[in-house]
Amino acid sequence: MKIEADNYFAIIPEWILDAEISPRAKNLYCILWTYADRKDGSCYPSVTTLANRVGVSRANTHKLINELLDIGAIEKKNRYKDNAKQTNLYFLKTSNPYLKSDTTTSSSTTDETGGSIVDNTRVVSETVHRTITNELKPIDVDKPQPKKIDEQVLRNRKALYQVFCDELGYTPRTQGEKSGWFKVCKELVESGVTSDMLKGSIQAYKKHWNNVDVTPYAINKWFGKFEALGQDELRKQKMQDNPELICEELGCNFIDHDYFLYCVRCKKEQKK
């Protein structure tokens, strides 16, 4: 039976709400629950569907999924049908996998004088559910140590930042704007974007959408659509700078000079 309602809600456990993951990862957890079976928490939406609902690229959606996997909020399994890979199967968790129950076993309880009052008594403490916050850090939560950023990664981020400044003809002035640009550069570097790829994508954006302002956020969100156009723009520019590349791709444009053939593009001469 399908339940019809005016409003639908997705509830997020408090330990995930307070976990040190990005807001978009928490948003993705709620979105997954809209597809999940209420009995076992299983669902199998495609990455494209999730990316469209979160409002990010497929590459960034994979990063958000990894954030949830790292804290144990979900489990992921591959699905196959007739030897063909299907969408991933996700199992959503509501209990914090890092919370443990403390148990203590005692053979006897003694009074103040040291005498035995009750023998062979097993005392088991109840599980205490704690709220994970930044102020109170439970000792039974395995918190990963922050990773040191590689110097090369930092250089790559700064290179992309400079490409934005050069191609947009603008340098951020406020700290908030600078932080936003650096966050975009961080996500692009994690997706494997290079300076040349970014430059080509911005140029393609300017050429095909010259009536729309270019922003780092738009480039980051729709980078996949501009990448192919950008690579084509770079290829054309390289061919203009180096005509030999045109001949390598299309062949030489020879003209007959009686005793030899001469290419008007790359200046190559060839005997008849």
C-alpha cells in the first residue's frame, strides 16, 4: 500500500548530524533514506540520480558516499545481473558502529569492611548512548587523525586558483570569497582536474555562453559538460600555434612544384 501525504520527511540520526563530515554528505544520507526499505535500510539508486538530487557532479557524489562509508553510516555492495554491473546496493545504518557497551564481571560484592556480601554475582553495566559533539569527545569513539596535505596537492590547488584569477580577470577580495574559491579548487584537484583542463573549460564556457557570467562555482558544478568542449578548444589553439599538428591529424596539403611536393601548412617538402 502506498502512503499518500502532503509532506514527506527524512530523519537523520544525531550521531551523523554531529559527525565531522560535510553538510552535503549529511544531505545525501537523508536522500538515500527516501529510497530505502524501512525494514533493512537497503536501496539502490544510481549515482546520477543522487548527483542530481544533491546538486553536484558524479565525481563529487562518489566523494560524499565515501564520507558516509568512512564513518560507518552506510555499507555499499556491488550488484550484478547476467554478468553486467548494476547500480550499487546501499545499506543505511542508524546506530553508531563506534559506540561500544561496557561490561564488567565480578564474582563478589564487598562491603566497607572487606567482607563478602553476595557471591557469584555478575554485574553488567547498561549501554550508555552518548551524543557526539565537538565539546565532549567520548573515549570510545575511534576518531581518525587529520591527514597532512601533500605539498604537491597544495601546489595544484594554488595553480587552479591562479587560473581562475587569470581567466576571470578578477581576484577575490573578502575572506569568505577566497575560502569559497579554494574549496572549489580543492574539489577540482580531487577530481583530477589540471590547469590546462580548467583553462580550456573556462574558455569553452566563455565562447558558448558569453552572455552568462563565469564563476568558479558554475565551472565546478558543470565541469563535466565543459571539459570536452574545453579539450576541443585547446586542441584547436595548439593547431593554430603549431600547424604540423594539423598535418599529423588531417595529412599534409601538398601542392605540385614540378620537381617536388610542398605542404602549404607545415612547409614540408617531399620528392615526387
